[in-house]
Amino acid sequence: MASEEARALRQQGILAAKAGQKEQARSLLQQAIRLEPGNEAAWMWLASVARDQRERIFALQKLLEINPDNATARQALDSLTGAQTPPTEPAPSGTASLPHYLADQPAASGSSAQSFSAEPGAAEQAGGVPMPSAEAVSAAQQQADALLNATSAAQAAPDIQWAHKTRGRAGESDIHKLRAQVGGVIIAALAILLIAGVLLVTTNDGIRSVVFAPTATPSPTPTPTFTPTPGLTPTPSPAPRRLATETPVPPVFVAGADLYNLPQATAIYPVVLDKPLEQAIVALDRGDYAGALPTLSAERRLTDSEFKAQPYYYEAVALIEQGEWAEARALLDEAQERITERNTPTERALLASAEAQLAWGEGQQALAAGERTRSRELFEEAVAQASAAIGLDDAGAGDALLARPYIILARILRQNRQYDDAIEALNQGLEQRRLPSNVELLVEKGRVYFDQRDYDLADAQAALALYVDPRTEAAHQLRIAVSLAQDQAGRAVLQAQDYLYYVPGSAEAWRLLGDARRAEGNDQLALLAYSQALTGDDPAASRDALLARASLLEAHQQWGRAREDLTSALAVQDDDATRARRMIAAYNAGSYGTAQSDAEALAGSPAIPASELAIWAARILMDGAESETGAPYRQALNLLAPLTDAESGLNSAQRPLLVELLARAHLGAGDPDTALGFIDQALAAGDTPARHLVRGMIFEALDQPEAARQEYDWVLTWEDVAPLAAAQEAGERLAAMEGN
């Protein structure tokens, strides 16, 4: 329970740190550390929001106590403590602390003996400290000299006779013994290591081959020597061509992030002075659109007396991101009616940017629904509005410092495969005064390169965005996608771990780590990563993790667990593609009721071809039938009969399965003779245990027990490769026949 509370406090503290609320972040992280003092991420984030250098050093030292191998913390601590000088203790007062060459020096000139020549009462009259007279000082000095002479005479040095030492010094023999013992221990240890090495080499063939096997001596490969042509000019030798490799070196005008004071990912422009509105925008950046909408709506209502475009813009963006197109359109129409000439060009540009984002979202929806004409019109509107927002239209009254319109233009150009134009549009944005370090533009440029399969440049753009702000999730995601596209699974694993370091607890990061582990061939760790992704509270990310884990379970034929994950994914968002997957998983898991309801719901859906759906529906009816004859088989025949037409859309690989199912359906409907003809066609296309099992059942129905026994024996002969259900049923039927 304490661990869950610590995790919740840590996540809140990290979110507050991202939002720039250092005091709140510090308080939350300190509470989390009290509950879970051994968490590295909490100490690292606490170091990033520390009040001063001393507090930051303390947090880093605590982190290194937990994990001394944390290179980032070690480097940060060294950079902080390397320039400091240890404090010097103050010397105690008194003459004992003075050097010997200062202890006997006369007093400073301000307190010399001349000051004692004043009259005895002078100091008292002056109100100061009474000072002795010169006569008193002289008498005291004479008494001190006499006492010193008497003491020196009494302590005269005795007559010392020095003798030459003839034997060893005290303890010298013990030192020699100790040295001999240490040397003996070292020699014994070396001897043991040598014996162990010899035994290891002599008993291990692999190590022996490495130690004693001859190694190849590299020899230079002969290269053709060009013969000079007759005359004074020799034939030139071909010079090797060196291709330059672009490396992700950040431009000088792009500022990198400070690890201990990470910036906000994208600065808000235009600047927002209203604190509630700023907090709502931070929620939008986190993807919490539902949480931001109430504040944005309230801020918009406050502009009834004086119109302001910013609340309208951000509320429209939240509605667009949630797919509430009609509400966003109505809101922007209201804003266009209220705006006047007194409003700034930037406010007009903001509304045009929102219009472009709305048209882009609606165009994507229309394209997915197959409405190509409407989608083309919406994309043209998006281009016009985005151009107006940044002043590229004829009016030229936009604001070129808005980043979102450049991204909308680039996405439409990407969609049309106009990659060079998309790069040019993004470069135009990055050249603006406030936008060279805009991580959204940098990542979008990397996506264009990714679509072009120029993976090195895509990775360089993502690396540059992470140089600006290492918490940029889209940049982490792009780098992992690049590595997976290049079959560099190990690199993708390391990048996913970096993602989790900078964004602890991210469900998307855990899902991508699972994808990388699966590409690496480590399905067990992939399963753990997908399960960890489901502990978050982001529904969209959880759904993606459920679908990914279901895919892994399907590959291992764990159909029951896959069906459960697909059911949970459908609860988050109902879509036909996921329902089609659940139908297949439910069928293979034996959940025929769920499979049949999914098949009925998918009727007419473009997610699965009608002919394929008919085959699945027939299989579900027959395998889910409670007896071997009856109405389910006649219903299956009605589904399968139209597929025998050449125009049914079945491919050559699906037709043998069709005739096998027709044989089963005719057998169940009481027509074994027709069934035998269909099963022979299926076997002509290829032998399978399931088809021989059906043929044996047909021979049983035709009262040909010997032929049926031969078919069942064939299935049992191939039991190792036959499905368990087919082999089990063949064995049961053969045993029943022999019992009779």
C-alpha cells in the first residue's frame, strides 16, 4: 500500500516538475521518498528541483548510495563538487596557535612599551584601563630575569655518554617476519591461480582452442597496379571515394537542456499571463483533455465583456483532440463572430490555426471512412487556414511564430508523399526567431525523414529534440521506431530504457520496451513489459498495450488469455478490427458463444472480407454444435454454398478449407455421400489430420468400419504433428469401434 502511495506521489511530483512548479514538486517528491527511500527516480527528480547546490549535492549522494553505478548521477555530482574547496577550520585564539617564529615577536606598534610611560592616573582620568608605571614594569622585569637564571642553572644538561648500538632496533625482527608472511601469502595465492588456470584450460575444450589455436596472420590483399602509359604522363591511380556520414551535431544556436533544471518542452506562445489558463494548457500538453476542458470553458466565459482569442483557441484544440468536431466548429464560429478589428493579428492567426487543425482532423476521419472527395476538400481548407495563420496567403497578416500551422502543412504534404515540400515547410518554421529549438517541429521533421526511409536523418532529428529537452516523448518514440525499422532490437531496448528514465512510469514507454524485447526474441521479458504498461492510468496507452500483449499471446496460441485482453481493449474503444481478432481468439479458445456474437456484429464490416467472415461463422456453428447433426450444420451449408462461386473472392489457399467445411456440413446434415466427394477434393489438395478424421467419420456413417479404422489409424500415426483435439477424437472413435 505504501509503495502504491509512493508511486502516486512520485508521479504527481514529476508532473509538477515538468510544469515548472518546483516547490510543489519538491514537497511531493520528499513525501514519496519518506515512503520509499530507495527509489532512484525520486532522488534524481528531487535533485532537478533542488533549492540550492547543497541540497542538489545531498540528493545526488543519496542516489549514489542506492546505485553507485549510476553514471549520470556520478558525473553530475563530480561537476558540482569538483570546483569547491573544503572549508578551513578557524584557528583557536591564544599564543598556542601561533607559529614559533611569531610567538616571541614584540607586540604591535600600537601597544609598544612607550604607552606605559604615562602617569598612573592618566588612564583613569581618560576613562580607559589603568596602566602600570615604568618603574613597576622595570622591577617586574628584573624579578623575571632572576627567576629565569635560577631555573636554567638548576636544569643544566647532564654529561651524556653516547654508545654505539651493536644489536637490532626494537621491533625490527617482527617487521621482517610480517614481510615474510605477506610475501608467502601472495606467492601461495598466485600459485593457486596458476593451478586453477591450467586445470581450466586443460578441461575446457572451448578455452583450450582459444588459448592454443593458431590465429590467422593478416596479409595485405594484392591490388592491381596501373601501368603508366607511354609518354611523359603516367596513368593516374584511382583515388578511393570517401562518403561523408552526417552525425547529429546540434547547431550552435540550439540550446541544450540542463539536466538539473529541465525546461518546459515547448514554450507557450503567445505568452499566457492568466495562471488558471496556463495550468489548463499544461494539462493539454500532458494529454489530459477532459481535465483541461472545464477550466478552459470557464476562462472563455470570462471573456464575455472583452473578447480574447486564447481561451477559444485552447478549448477548441481540446475538443479537436477528443474528436468532438461539431462542438469545436461551433466554438470557432462563435469566436469568428466576436473578433473585431481591435484584436491583434496574432489573435486572428490563433483562430486560423485552430480552423486548420479542425479541418485536418475531420479530413482524417473522412479518409478513414472512404469519403475521398470530402477528405480532399477538408485538406484543402486546412492548407488555406494554416497558410493564413502564418501569413503565407495573399493577405499576409498572420503570425509566423506559431508552430502548429507549419506542422499541419507538413502532415498534409507528407500524406501526399511530397516529402521535399514538407521539409521545406518545417525548415521555414525552424528559421523563425523563437522556433529553432521547438521540439514539435524537430520531431515532425524526423517523421518526414522516417517516411522517406532516411532513418539516419530521422534519428538525428529525434536526437536533436532530446538534446533540447530529454523528456520529449515523441522524440523517444521516433528513435525506437527507427531502431526497430532497421532491425536493431538491442538498440531499441536501450532507447526504451532511456525513455523510462526520463519519463518514469510511462505506459507508452513500457509498451515500446515490450515491442523491442519481442523483436529481440525475448518474449518473456516482452510479456512483463506489456503487463507493466497496463499499470498506468492512460486508457489509450493501456489499450495499445492490451492489443500488443494479445498479439504475443496469439503467437503462443494462448487463446483464452488473448481473448481476455481483446475484450478489455474493446471496453476501452470498440472497433471492428479488434472485434475480428477477438472472434478468432474466442473460437480457438472454445468460447463459441462469444465468437458467434462477434461474427454477427461484424456482418457488413470492412474490417474482414465477407467470404472470410462466412467461413469463420460456419466453423463456429459446426464446432459449437452440441451434436453431430442438426440445424447448425444446415445453417453452415447456407453460409458456405455461395462461396463455391468463382466470384466469391476466395483465394487458392482458402478453397481447400472451404471444401473441407462443406464435407463436414453435408455429413452433419445427413448426406455422407456428398460429404465423401468434398473431403476427397480437400485431401487431393493436401493431407491433414483433420481431413482424415472427417473422412473416417464419413466412412462410419456409410457403415464402412474398416475404411474408417484406417483413417483413424492414419491420424494416430501422425499424432506428434496432429492437433491434440483431432488425435484425441480419433483415438476415442477407434476405441469405440473396437469395443463394439
